[in-house]
Amino acid sequence: MNRIDQRFSELKEQGRRALIPYITAGDPAPQHTVGFMHALVEAGADIIELGVPFSDPMADGPVIQKACERALKHGVRLTHLFEMVREFRQTDTTTPVVLMGYLNPVERIGLATFADQAASAGVDGVLTVDLPPEEADEFGPVLKERGLASIFLVAPTTSHARAATICAHGEGYLYYVSLKGVTGSAALNADDVAAHLAPLRELTDLPLCVGFGIRDGATAAEVAKVADGVIVGSALVNRIAENAEQPEVIAGELKAVLIEMREALDAMSAG
């Protein structure tokens, strides 16, 4: 069983919701990323999404765009991410790691090479933002052969028919984008999220996780009433940006954000 499936199975038995933080690998400098990953786990992360720095992150707002720029200034590439995950796995063999990024870096090194190196490093899933499900017939099987889950996005504007196609190709969990726009966008409407998740549950048994607009414990708990997990990115990446000149304090800042969310999610589940 893939580590992602195992983690969601454990959470379901416990009646808890998944907390999935996102950080951009190499931000503010590559030597800090593995330490940040461990800090996120200590603060209650169930799965880690590790962003692949890219020069044109079209789905991401200014916060994550600037994080990519900081990482790219240090020359961070896919091969460095594999090294980071491999180092992380030296002491953490259970927390699932998902690489989140865009198709271009994968195509540059070749799909089979990418999948081999990702699996060897200890990656569990891949979320390729700009890979449409219509083109996943080649991508998905290559990942599946290596035990890697293909994770897809669904947006508020996705039609029912297209959502069905996405669900048919998806593995691990489904990433529901709660807002029309980019990461770090405006306020999230939990009732609107609930209305969109209901028909998705008729299409798939995959866990439904919600990202974009999760800012604090209150928004995380509100969304978790109708979702299987919450994904937080910009709120964490903001803390990294604010403290980029003093990276020694960043791990503590990340933990503070995540602990509040973890406590809110667990209180909601207990309630």
C-alpha cells in the first residue's frame, strides 16, 4: 500500500482530518528544506507537498512565485529535490511526500527517469498542475509502475463530466481548489466548498482535500467539516518570506502556524 493510502486509512480509523502543508523546495536556501520538512511533521503534518521551483508557476500567486524565484536563485532543480527527500527518508520513513509542480521540468529529464528517481528517493505522489487528464494515459501508468500516485486538481469551474474523467485517473487524493484564482487568493466560502464537494463524492472514493484560502485554524476547521483534509501553502510560505534573512527562526514560525491548524482540526474532529 502506498504511504498516502496508508495515511488516509489511519486517519479514517481515527476520525481525523489530514493536514497537508506545502513549502517550496529550496526556499529560502536549499540547505534548510529538510529541516523544515521535519518541523512540519513535528507540528502535526500528515502529508507534505514539496513544491518544485519553476520559472512560470501559472497557478500560483505572488507569494509562491517569489518563493520559486528565491529557490531558483540557488540553482535548485529536480535532482536536488530527490536528494532532499532521500535525506528526509533517513529519519522519517512514514510521512508521505508529494512533489507538486509543472510538467516542463519533468519533460526535460524524461518521464521514466523522473519516475525512477522519484520512487528511489522515497516520493509517494506527484501532482503536476498543468497536466490535463486527457494526457494522463502515458503519465499515469509510468508513475503507477513505480508505486507513485497521480494526484489531480479539480476547480470550482470544472464540469461534472470533466470531473468524472479526472476522478477516473486520480490516485492518492483529489485536490479541490476552493477558489477561482491563484494561490493566496481572497476569502474562502465553506458553504460553496461543501456544495462542490458533494457531487465529487458521487464520482470517487478518493479522499477530498481542499487547498487555496486556508489561512488559519478557523478556516481549516470550517473546511474540514466537509473535506477529508486541508492543504495550506501561502500561509507557510509567507512566514518563510518574512524571515528569509534569519532562516534559523523559520522552523519555529512554520510550526506555530501548523500547530494552530492541527489543534483546530483535532478539536473539530473530537466535537
